[in-house]
Amino acid sequence: MNLALADVRHGFLRFFLTMIGVGFLVMAATGMIGLYRGIVGDALLIVDRIGADLWVVQGGRAGPFSESSAISADVDRRCAGVPGVGSVRRFAQISRQFSFEGRELRAAITGLDAPTDRGDWLTLASGRTLAAGHFEAIADESIGLRLGDRFALAHDDYTVVGTTRGMVDASGDGLMFLTVADVSAIARTRSAEEILLARAAAGATTAAAPTGSSVPQDGKISAILLTLSPGADETEVRSRLLAWGDVAVLSRADQRSLLLDQRLWRLRLQILAFTGVLMVVMSIVISLIIYMLTLEKLHQIAMLKLIGARNRVIVAMILEQSYLIGAGALGLGLLMSMLVFPHFPRRVIIAPLDFTLLSLVVGVVCGLAGLLGISRALRVRAQEVLS
Amino acid sequence: MNGGPVLAVRDATRRYASGDTVVTALDGVSFEVHAGELVAVVGPSGSGKSTLLLIAGLLEPPSAGDVRFHGARVSDPGADLDRLRDFRRRNIGFVFQKANLIPFLTAGENVALAMEIDDVPPRDARRHAERLLDGLGLGSRVGNLPTRLSGGEQQRVAIARALANDPALLLVDEPTAALDGRRGRQVIGLFRRIADERGAAIVVVTHDLRAADHFDRTIELIDGRIVDERGRGG
Ligand SMILES: Nc1ncnc2c1ncn2[C@@H]1O[C@H](COP(=O)(O)OP(=O)(O)OP(=O)(O)O)[C@@H](O)[C@H]1O
Ligand SMILES: [Mg+2]
């Protein structure tokens, strides 16, 4: 007979509640790690999926995600003339708030350089890619729009022709894809207030450009995406582009590192620190529970010693119980995570490897907590049965 | 088995240091118990009866003197008692005032456990446990948890557990204290039967001499010394 199992069966409700309690901690840790993965995944979504080898951005800037970037309207044509450049696409992204059916919605509006890029690299949940040159949108479900919805943005009406699932920018705003021409148009429209302020500023200072920027704002294009033709030498293309003097060139790896190590650095560190705190709390709670369970059984353990049970019997009972709680908590934690996190506003990625590592940590904690209990149990003297 | 005593305690002394004073709980006690013998140990509270059982049961080492089983010395002041657990498991059964059953195991499991920890296969242990409980009139209680049993029934399960490995020596401390007179007599009668049928040597510490006629001998302790030792009817 198995003593650990018999005890669990006897006090099942109590064990179950304990497992649920620890399960919540497992769930919180899973959530933290998943949130981290989600934020990193969301931030890198565009960079990883859009399929650009090089990003040409405003000179001296680390745009367009880490810093704002605006480039002159002719850069795309200039790029196309550089030997070794395969394809050229214009890129623009702006955040906008707009109202739809009485709700205030937010979107990270991203330009697709149609007709070269109609959004064929997107994984659509419904509908189709952009077909017309204007007034069509592919909207992420997280924005709150559905296929066929018509909404007003700036001075025009747009129709949702396709939807994606789970595509957001680094701050969690759902992505909405329009043609780059539409995005430029939206970017150019300013509220009456903005215009007044800009005029006042222009009047007060002697600045030349009415927008306060030295860079031409006509197109509001923030970057040019290049792919290299097969066999092209990246360094050479890069040095030709840089020779113009008005652009900076970033590779996909540069963009990734800018996002992860600059823009999201503190957030990542913060989440990891929280995860650490949570792990410590979880370890303490698990240890306490298992230690208390052992203390509770000291009388029985003394009895076992009295009737001559070997230490192996006692050690097995404590360790098995410890691992039963750990395994139950992991199972329940995973189950609750899978039920609950999909309803959270930000993406929580439960990666199998992460959960495996978490399970290993829980396993080690259960083992150590078990050892703590065992060290106490082995100090019990058989005659304590009589007290 | 030879004809000598199962248990022989020689000049056992046990002192406890409590604070600055030293309490002598047992003071040079010697006695023997033979197979099939049922011996009572009586005496006022604090006279050292329980201490005597602890020393005979290899749960405490004597401060002086020794304990022999079938003539072989197993415990003396230098003994490491934790290492005598295997010996205890095979040779000594314990019954106390409280049954001390494992609360999350059924009556049958409590008894079978004593055999399983001695490497008896679970099925055999289970079957033997049922036989033992049946013999003690608890055949219908095998599957009950201790909380579902009366005090007397729990006590009998504890006796079955003590008998599980067929020990040569049974040490019993105040088994009747929690039972009424009639049940108390029944329990002592049970030990008489066990001594007769199994040939076990049994030492029973008791306050209760209403069942004195069952005992082969009575040892009386006062202040840690044996002051009287009587045979049956003597
Ligand atoms: N662990 C100990 N530490 C200190 N003194 C002890 C210890 N165990 C027993 N004693 C003392 O030894 C003496 C004998 O105790 P013991 O328990 O053997 O008496 P007893 O005859 O069983 O009494 P009772 O009938 O009340 O159970 C008592 O004075 C007791 O206080
Ligand atoms: Mg006593």
C-alpha cells in the first residue's frame, strides 16, 4: 500500500484545495513568463514577419520603432537604383484613436505598399488581402472591428476586408493594415487645434518649416524596406545607401536588438524580476506546505518508527506526497492558465519549453521541501508516540 | 528456541537529568520473561513502569545494565537504538493505552502495514491481516477507518498490528485504562489467550488488578525498584 496516496485519498478535499492554491501560483508564474514571451513576440511581430533584409530610415535615427523616423519621398526610388537591391517597399506606422459605433478604438495603423505588398505575408483569420488602392483595411480582431465593418478615419471611410488574430504592436495596440498612400493621408491630416498650435509656434520662433521638422513631411514615410537580390553583398549595399548621407540602415538583427535591448529593456527586466519574486514566493509556499504536512504527521512517523519501519518508508511517504502536490499544482496551474489567459488583454504565450522549465523548478522545490521535512521526520524518536 | 527466557533485563537503571536534579526512574531492576508467560507490572504512578517498557522494548537505552533476547545482549548504555529498528520490527510488538492507529489507513491496512514494512508481499499481508482481525472479532471491520471504530475496537486493531509479525515479545502499557471494567477484563483475557496459543512472552503494565488471575506473575515497582514479585495466586 502507498502511504502518501492513502493520505491524499483520505484528506482529498484538503489536498485538492492545497493543489489549487499552489496551482494559482504556478498559473501566475506561467502568466508572467507568458506575458514576457508575448510582449517580446508582439514587439518583433512586424520585424520578423514583414520579410525585409534592410530597413532604411531617417539619418541618425534608430527608427521606426525605437525612435520616430521620417524620410524624404524619393528615397524609395533612390533605393531601387542601388545594385543588389531586390524589392523596395515603403513603410509607415502611426497610432490613432477613432470612434466606431460609439466606441473609442485604438489601432497601430501600418502601411502596406500596395500593389507590391497587399498583405500576402499576413495570416488572415477571415476575409482577403487588400485589393483596391484605397479605403480598404485589414484589421486585427483585438481592435474591435469585424469583417465588413465600415469606419471613419481622418476624412475618409474605410471597410474591413480582412482580419488577423493576435497581431499587435509593442504597446499592445492591434495592427490595422491600409495602403501606404492611405496611411500618409491620415498622417497628414491634423486637427484644427494642431494647426493653430503649429501656427502659433511658427509665429513665435523663426523656424523655417511649419511642422517644426527639418525633414520633409510630405509623405510621412518612416522607412523603406529592402530585400537583397540573391548573391548580393549586404555590406556593399549598406555602404552605398549610407553614402547618401541622409539615411541610416538597419538590418533585421539591428531592429530586433533595438526593440529588445533598448525600447523594451526595462519592461523585460521588470517582468523577469517579478517572475523571480513569484518563484521565490512559490518556493516558500510549497516548502511551508510540505513542511507543515510533515509536522502534522510526526506522531504517525514516530509510530512507524516504533513498529520498526525503515527510514525508506518514511522518506518515500514524504517525498511522494511532496511530488503529488507539485504535480497536481502544475497540472491545475496549466489547466487554469489555458482557460484564463486567452481572455487577458495582452498575449500570454505558454511555450512548452518554458512550462517544462517551470516544472523543473517546481520539481526541485518539491524535492528540497521534501528533504526539509525528511530531516525533521528522521529526528523524531519512536517514543514520542507515547507523549 | 531454547528453554531460556525470551527477555532478560539485568540490573537496569535509568536516570533522567531534568534541570539540575537527576531523576532515577529505574534503579537496578532485573527480571525475566519466558515464552508463553503473561507478566503484570504494577505500581504507583511515577514508579518507573513505562520506563521499564521503553528499556525492554529497545526504545531507550538503560543508563546501566543490559537487555538480552534469547540470551543475546541487544541493548546496553552504549546501544544505538535507531539501528535496532529491524530487530524491533521482527521481535517485539507494542500496544499502548492509545491505539495510535494511522488515521488515513483502514483497520486492515493498519495491520497489513506492519507486515509490508517487513517485506511481506501486499496480498499476503492483507490476507494475514484479515485473519488476525477476524480472530479478534473484527472480521467485519477490516475496511473501516479508525475514526469509525470504538475505543475497544481500535485497541484490538492495535493488538492485531502488534501480532502481525508474530513477535516473541509483546510489551503492553495500560491497555485497559480507556476501557470499562468488563472490556478491560476481556482485553487481558485476550492477552492470556495470545500467550497460550502463540507462546508469546507478554509484559503488561497495568493499574487494574481486577483481572489479576489471568497473570502468571505480578511484578510490583515502587520508586524504580522491584519490591515484590508474586507467582499466580501467591
Ligand atoms: N523523559 C523523561 N525525562 C525526565 N524524567 C522522566 C522522563 N520519563 C520519565 N521520567 C520520570 O521517571 C519517573 C518514572 O516515570 P514512568 O513514566 O516510568 O512512570 P510510570 O510508572 O509509568 O507512571 P504512570 O503510572 O503515571 O504512567 C517519573 O518520576 C517521571 O517523571
Ligand atoms: Mg506510565
